Amino acid sequence: MGAKCPKKTNRWVHLGNVLKFLKENRRRLMTHTEEDRPDMLPSDAWWTVTYAIAPAIDAINIAFAQLQNRSLLMAQQESHIIALVATISTMFDLELIDRVDAVAEEHENFVRFETMRIRTDHLIILIEDQGSMARDCFLRLDVADKATVLKQIVAYAETLVIELQGVRAERDDSNLPREQDAPPVLPGQLVGLRPAHFIRNVLDPHRERILRFWSDVDIDEVEENHRQLVAAYNNDPILRRTIDEHDNSATFDDAWDVAPHQWLHLRAFCGGLATIFPNTTSVESDFSILKWEMDPNRTDLMHLSLEGIFQAKQRVVLQ
């Protein structure tokens, strides 16, 4: 798979590599299986589903590559996840089912699963887009198997979208996902907030902690800086254009350097929000015991050896 240890990749990359291998070598695999293990021959239904979900796996791997940028902030991670959800929804042409139609019987023009549905003709075109092999596998199925396969594809797409929508980078004190989204920390995000909403939703939740290090005067300056930023954005077309040019991939420093000597208290406050919790996808790897023990000079350690090292460290801590 091109990976020596878990820190190098993730299961989605593995799955993408497996699907790519299966599709590229399908004829050889089928010939070999027919000769040596005909009882293990994959069915046409299995191949149809495999081909149909492959584009979604490719999209996920592209998004994960973007999420592994070490300078990415939590709010930026969320924007990439939202974009991935939109990509998958568009790819499968997913539609939410109205509550009025939720109890209605399934329509022949749609394939539905729980709260979402996809047009039948779009699903068939999606399968045919994967090539003549995928199309032929689907056409060889009988009516019942076709319906089952289409239902499986819809279920897979809906599960992906729902689970991705539930991804949260921030955790609460019990290490559970926080209900609130990551706070806005870049000028382009802050100018969209009214001062009242900034104080209520961004500043107040952190006020008690900030008061341990900053004075009331400093916090007042944060509020004033935000009002100044919003006013400057609304009144200065050059500044507004510069801020708007920064997309979700802009780094914290690049975004704030549009006016490096202004709004310093607000910038410092937002810098604390962006870094108070581990805010990149590589943090778990950077602080992982696995990375400490399986360093570049010890990549051939067996799982049993690693487990022994982990347990030995835990024993010392427990004693």
C-alpha cells in the first residue's frame, strides 16, 4: 500500500488503493479466481457497488490530503469538510426527503434510504460513468438484485454525508464532540459578525479564562478592535477586496497581515483561539506514543513488540 506504519496514511487511503487495484486488475483477478477458487468469485452486484463508490473514496482522499496541511486551522478544516459533503451530495445527486413524503411509498423514479433519495436514472448513469465493465455487471443483474444494489449505493452515500456532517475537530472537557462550531479567527470570518454577536458568541465563552491573563482594559480593546475591523471593511474598498481575496486555505499570519499594525488585541485574541487546542490534523501524530516508538529507525517493529512497549510504559505510570 506504500505505507510503513499508521502515521503515514489512513484507512481511506488504503481503501482507495485497494479499489484502484481491483479495478485495474479486474480481468486478471477474475481469471485467476475462476481457475483456482471459483467459489470465491465476486458477484456482479459486488463489482457494481465497488465501481460506484470509488469516485466518493477518491474525493475523500483529496479532502484528507488538504486537511493534512500543518498550518490549517480548525475553522478551515470545517470548511473543507463542508466542501467534501457538497461534493459527495452533488456526485450522487442526493435529495432530502420532505417530512410530508417521509411516510409515502417509494416512487419508481427514486431510490430512497431513510431521509434521502437519489433519482434512479442518475444512479444508473453514475454506474455507467465508471466504464463498460461496471455497466455490463449491472445489466447482468436481475430486477431484484438491481434494486438491492441501488439501495446499497444510496445507503452508502447517505451514511457518508451524515457522518461527515457530524465531524467536529474540537472536543469538550469529557473528550466528546463540541456542539458549537470552531470560532472564527480570520478577518474574512470576523467581518461577517455583528459586534453584538461577536461579543456573545466568540468573546463571552472565553472571557473567564482570558481574565486570568488579560485585564478588563485589554478585553475592551478586543471589542473595540472588532468594531474598527468591521467599519474598515465596510468603508475601505481596497481593504475589503484584499480580505475577500483570502480563501479558506489562507494561513493565520497571511490573513492578518493585510494590516499588520492594526487591531493587535483582536489578532492576539484570535491567535489564542486558534492555538489553545490542538488545531491541525497532524497533532495526534506529533504527540503520539506510536510516533515516538516507531520512529524512522524502527519502522520494522512488529505489532506485538509495539504492544509490549506500550504496556510497559503504562505499567510504570500506574505504579
